[in-house]
Amino acid sequence: MKKMTIAAMAASTLSISGCSVFDENIASPAEEVVENTVMQKPGESRDYFQSNGGQATDEYQATVKNITHYVRGLMHDLVENLTEVTSQTPVGVTSFVYVDSDLQTTSLLGNQISESFMHEIHQFGIPVVDYKLMDNLQITDEGDFIYSRDYTKLSASVEIDYILTGTLAKHLGGYLLNARIIDIQTKSIVSSAQGFVPEHIARGLMKHGEKNGIRLTQG
């Protein structure tokens, strides 16, 4: 099993977070993207990607679809061309970063995409390493916590063979997504996928303390 430090994990993410040419079969980002592929596991049939087939408003679509819907589509594509990752190869997932930044800039959207991917990978029976887990519970007056983004509170090394990472690019009508799974040791891409998240779906995410775009304050 390969070991890597938290710092090394970040470095490997930076070294391969590029952007590839989009598949010509993907619809224009300026249009509403409607996937008509059904992701299936053995013995299981789902209709996550079926069109509603009607003139739905943005508000209505936002209630029946969210980021998870689009991440499932990307995960389906990643698994289709995946050969090396197995139930014995731990995977870590990083935040999706903006491709036109220093690759150290993300957002609520980028963080939620990574959170959704952690669930989808686990659903496929692939072990996922949650490296933001602290070694000890932190109990305070505000609550009981086990997560942290402070590297000094995290394990110095983690057992990870592969990293799922990706980039975001703001585009007319939404965001272009580039996802890839990378071998930590060789830095080679073992699977990749590209997709699009419509603007109204991204707007459905709100920071805590906000309601309908209005920040809540005490007074």
C-alpha cells in the first residue's frame, strides 16, 4: 500500500489538474444538458438520467435535480473507462478547483462536487479515504467535531493509491467540469470524464447562514 503525506497529496493534485478537449458528443453548454444514460449496477436499473420531457422551469428543475445528479453522470463515465482501481485500492477525493486560477482556489460548488464523489465512489464498492478526519474527537460548547482542514490536526500520512480530482471552468449558462482519477505513484491518469452543470443547479447551493441568497444575521 502506498503512503503519502497530506502535503504530497496536494502536490500531486496540482501537477495533473489540467483541462482536456471536450467530447464532441457533449451538448452545447449554453443549452440545458439532459443526460439520457441510465447508470446501472449489476442487477439494478435506475432512471437518474432520464429527461422529464416537458417545459420545466429552472425553479422546477432545481427541485428535482441537484449537484448529485450531475456527479452521478460523471462517475458513470469514470467507471466505464476505469481499469486499475479495484476494491483493494483506496481512493482519496479532493476539492474541484478553478482551472483559470492558481489551482488552489475552490468554492462551495467545488467542495460539494468532491463530497458527492465520495458517496458515488463508495456506492461502487471502492474504498474511500476521508483524510480530513482528525485522530481525536474535538468536543466544544459549539458541538462535537471530527473533521478539520487544519493539517496539524490530521494524520501525517494516509493510505491512498489513487486520487479523484478535477477542475471547474465558468461557462455561458453554467460550469464545465473535468474529473479524473490519478495514480499517486506514477501521476498517470487512469480514468477521466467531462460534463456540465447548469447555472441554476449551481445557484441552488447556498452557504450556511444564507436563505434564498440573503445572509442571515442576528439582531
